[in-house]
Amino acid sequence: MSLPDLTLRPRRLRNSATLRRMVRETTLSVNDLIYPLFVDESISESMDVGSMPGVSRLPLSGVGDAVREVAALGIPGVILFGIPSEKDAIGSEAWNDEGIVQRAIREAKAASPETCVIADSCFCEYTDHGHCGVLHGEDVDNDATLANLQKEAVSYARAGVDIIAPSGMMDGMIGAIRSALDDAGFSNTPIMSYAVKYASGYFGPFRDAADSSPSFGDRASYQMDPANAREALKEAAIDIAEGADILMVKPALAYLDIVAAVKQATDVPMAVYNVSGEYAMVKAAAEKGWIDEKRVVMETMLSFKRAGADLILTYHAKDVARWLNDE
Ligand code: PBG
Ligand code: ZN
């Protein structure tokens, strides 16, 4: 029995930890991470989120410590989600200068001025029906919602936010927010667009965390159909044309083909959102002892980087930072 020609031996470069380190193509750094924070106006003690072990809703008074902890780990940014004590049909608390996110922004910046404070800009946490904008009948009225997004973004900017991150998938949202920020004197405030956001079952645990489930129907008339890839390139191109500084693809893990395609087609930094359902699956399996949490999480983070992500929004960020800092 003859052997094949074995002049080609890829295993040569896997022979020692040092060689593997030298030829490693992709790296993960603490600089890549953004940690989400939920701030609830109605509570005075932090409250665990049942479906997201390790994640809690914070009271306003807990924001400073939370941001200092993140900064001490070397994580450069946080993204804030607010749960207001009052909701109404249009989500007007979202543009109250004394609203929960506006106050949280000021707390965060006071606690750690060098931390990049990002504000998710949407209305589903603020409306009594849980949809991402103003309703017209049973559908979200796109253009009426744009005017509110403008007010919300300018109010966050006045509070001192570093980046605005509109997540509602309204047509024209980036252009509308850009012009409102510019008119209000915030031409240096960047926009990170949730440009490619799918109508996903993976958002389930988040909606518990942020109290943002739609009270009827779903988000399929504004978020993207999971079957569509070309449409992702169209959304990305539109948002860049409207002035987006950073693009996001969301969810991350089930959409790595989309991440790679958007990266290829664009020249702006790209973020991925490793969403609540992805997090919950890993935590649940790890709690059962079925997977090695650290290995699985680090491998997942690397997959985002390999696909082309520059930034990763993840509930694992503090653990990842600790693991990276230990190495
Ligand atoms: C708000 C928003 C959602 C998420 C981020 N911003 C939920 C949704 O669209 O229903 C999901 C984040 C996660 O699942 O971790 N529009
Ligand atoms: Zn929303």
C-alpha cells in the first residue's frame, strides 16, 4: 500500500504553541468589546434578568459603579438601554431631557469620562404597545417616527452621549438623525446604525430585560426577513449614503455570512451584536455542564472577528475581558 505524496504537511505549523501563536491570523482584543447596560427608572436595587444569567437591570444609582467596573477591565464602551417608569403611545419619555437614559448618560460620563457611552435609540421600551415607533392602525408609521427619532437623538446628544445607535429599522433614520444632530450643533457625534437587523427569535430574552415585547403582532414589517442576504447589502449602502459612521449586523452568530458580505462591500467599521438569545443558549448549556463556557465564548468571539467584525456588542464582555487580561 503506497502513501500519498506528503511534501505538503500543514501540521508542521501546528507543532508548538509558539508556532501556532506566530501564524495566528485573527486576534481578539478587549478594545473590540462593548458592554450593554439596562437602566430601569422604577427600581432602587439591581434586579436579575431571569433569562440572562449574570445580567441585571440597574437602578440609576448603580450606573456609575457599573461603568467604572467596565472601564477597569479595559472595555472601551457601553451601550445603554432605558426602561422608563412611564410609557405612552408615542414613547415621549425617550426625548425627555430628564429621562432615564439621559440621566444615565450623565452618570456614566461623570463616573468614567473616557468610556465611550453609546445610547440605543428606539421606542420599543418607551411605547405602551412595545413597537419601535408611532402606530398608524396596526403598523408603525415610518415618517412620523423619524421626527421622534430626531428629538430623541438630540436629547441624548445634549446629555453628553458619545455615539447614537438607532435600532428601529425605520427607512431614512440615519439621514434624519444626522441632519437633526448637525442642526443642533452635534456634527461630531457619530452614528452607529443597526443597519442590518433581522426579525429574530434570538431577541427573546432581551425583551424581558428591556420590557419591550410588542403587545400585538411582531416586528416583521420593519426588521429584515432572515431569508434575505442581498437586502443586507442594500440596507448597508443606504445607511452609509445617509451618513452612518459605523454599521451593525444583528444578530451575529446565525448571520456570519451577512457579516462577511457587508464587510466586503463597505469601508466603515463594522459592529456585530451577539444578542440575548445567543447569550442565553451558552449560559444555559454551561450551567448544565454540557459545554465549556470559556472555550465556547472565546471561539464565538473569534468567529465574529474572522467574519470581519471590528466591534462586538456582547453580554459576555466582562468575562471575555477578564479571560483576555489573564492570558
Ligand atoms: C430595540 C432593540 C432590541 C435589541 C436591541 N435593541 C430588541 C428588538 O428589536 O426587539 C435586541 C438585543 C438583544 O437581543 O440582545 N429595538
Ligand atoms: Zn425597538
